[in-house]
Amino acid sequence: MKYFQITPVETLTSGERLFVELEGRQIMLLNLGGEIHAIGDVCTHDNGELGDGEIEEHEIICPRHGARFDIMTGKVRGLPAVVDIPTYPVRISEGVIEIGLPED
């Protein structure tokens, strides 16, 4: 696993989202009540962005067709999507949020 430094932890307050591109992957960081998660910013139903989707509890809802995904696991929670979205490990190192990507 290779980790990439993203931003100081204090810049991503509760309820905030941050969008980054790492090695060709579009990733969305979310702070949900102090827990930071990283998911692929793509709906597997139509390959559109999830970034503007509403969040209910630990689910994000695709703004186009309503597919739902679990932010913590990436699992599909509602049609029309049937394929999970990617999730990425997040850690805080010396006050900086880092996202892990698998090494090829």
C-alpha cells in the first residue's frame, strides 16, 4: 500500500467533502462526524460523479438516478447500481490526512 498526503486534518471539518485525483483515480474524502472516509467519486451505474449526492447516515445517493452506496464499505445499497464503488484506506499521520492506494 502506498500512502499519499492530502491535506491537514483540520481543513476537512465535519460534513465537508474534498475531491482529489490520485494516479488516475477520482476520489472523494468525506468527514462524517469526525470520521474520515475515502471513496471513488463515481457511480458504477453510469460512471457519473457522486460528489453532489446527498448523504443519509452512512450512505451517499447518486444525484442522477438515486443509486445508493455505503460510504464505509462501498457496497451498493440501492438500485439501479449493482456494482460496489471503491473505498480507500485513510490514516492521519502527523496531523495530515493520507489516502492509501494499492501498489501494482
